Amino acid sequence: MRIPVWIDGDGDGRVCVYGLTRKAHIAKHEVISGNDAEWIALREALNLIATTEQKHSEFLIMSDSQLVVNQFNNQWKINKKHLQKHYTECWALVQDNDLDIELKWIKGTDSKASKYLKRHPHEAT
């Protein structure tokens, strides 16, 4: 069974990774768009997975961003250079760390990361 991880990013640059530790990981980044934040949330999750003791486990990462999920899974083309950069960085993390992940789209109302960001609007590191 894959270990569940929820990710989310908002237009203010806050990203959340929920499920890897007992406390949600929240960070603030400079972003161009909400799509940037969603990609950065994926990158944060991959970085955290790569440094965890469970690194060699199987992970199910869930995101409410159809764009990120479909671009990462090579279902949709990436037409913007800054989003291509995120794609390349994320796939490099997967390959360099031999991560076994599945990225799946879920509704925002089902995202624990999205709910956490909404309940904690001022939290960020």
C-alpha cells in the first residue's frame, strides 16, 4: 500500500505538504502564479520524501491541480518555460533519488493539504 501524501499551493505562494510527518510542512515562496505554487508544493513533497527514512517506500501524492498532475504524468504539454523548469526539477528529484511515486488528481475538497492551508492562513516558514 502506498503512503498517502497531500500537496497544495496557493496564489500567495504558500505551499503545504501533509501526511509525511505529524505536522504539516508549510513554506512560503515567491511565485508567478498559483500553478507555480502547485509545482513547488510537489517539489517540496519530493524533497521531503527523498530525505525521509521511508524514502524507499511507495508514495501516493495527491494534488487538486489537474495541470500539475497531467503535466507531470506526461498527459498534457507544457507550454510555459517556467512550468517546464518545475517539471524538470521534479523529475530529476524522482530519478536521482529513485523514488517510487504515483501522482493523482483529487478534488480540492478531498485534499488534506488544501484544508490545512485554509485553516491556517498565516502559517508559513
